[in-house]
Amino acid sequence: MTARLHGDELTPHELVFDEPCTGLRTTVTLRPAPGGTDLTVHQKRLPPELRTTQAADGLAGILDALATHLMETR
């Protein structure tokens, strides 16, 4: 996948990128939280094939794997 990053739209704790084939826009926001950092993923223009339980479970699995990796490398 190739994505365009939108640097002019970013806050210091935000990453916004577009997937050009589907038009999907994903915004990842990081915020300080007690004991760590909260990560929020928000997606707009989600195509129908990504509005499934399987797709949601896949994204949740990726985020779980990221959390595990970050905890192991502390």
C-alpha cells in the first residue's frame, strides 16, 4: 500500500494518511495517559469490504501486537 502523509494537517501527536486506491483516510492520534500513551485510530471513507467483523478483528490484532511489542521493548 502506498499512502500520502499530510504534514500540513498534523498536530504534534497525529499522523494522517490517505490510501489512494480506495480513498480511505486513517488518522492515528497519540495522547499521554497515566502509565503510558493512548493510541486512537479513526478511519473515514471506509470501503464496504473493510466494514466487516473480519477487517475490524484484523485491525484490533495489529494494535494488540503493537502494544505487546512496545511493552516487551520497554
